[in-house]
Amino acid sequence: MSNLADKTEYRALSINARMVKDFERLHCLEMSATDDWNASGARNLLEGIIESNGYKINYDRRKGHRPLLKDDNLLKSNHNYTR
């Protein structure tokens, strides 16, 4: 499936981001409750991978925009500022 590494590369995260965006297209389609539950779980897992690597999904659809944004809130919360 993939090559294991110490850190997930940006390209893998951006592919996950595109998959999460594709899940958005399901909202107007009919699905059984079980299938909707499982699809939502899969979407949440993919989003969790992205967030755990310090990024968030960029939903801006304009051409030329990156699929991921650095999550500044996550970076700030991970710092231990002392004086």
C-alpha cells in the first residue's frame, strides 16, 4: 500500500485531502444509514491523518491553491512558552 517512513510526506497528505473533498460530494446522494455511517468514519480517519501531521484542508476551489494549509493553531498549542 505505501512505503513506511518516520514522517508522512506532503504529497500523501494532499492525496488524502483530495479524498476528503470527494466525500463532500456524497451529501446530495442517497445512502443507507450504515453506508453513511461508514463513509463518515472513513472521512474522519483521513481528516485525522492530515490534522495529526499539522495541516488542515483548504476548501478554496480556486485554481492554483494548495490542497493543504499549515494549521497555525496546532503549531501554537504544541509550543511550551516559558519565561
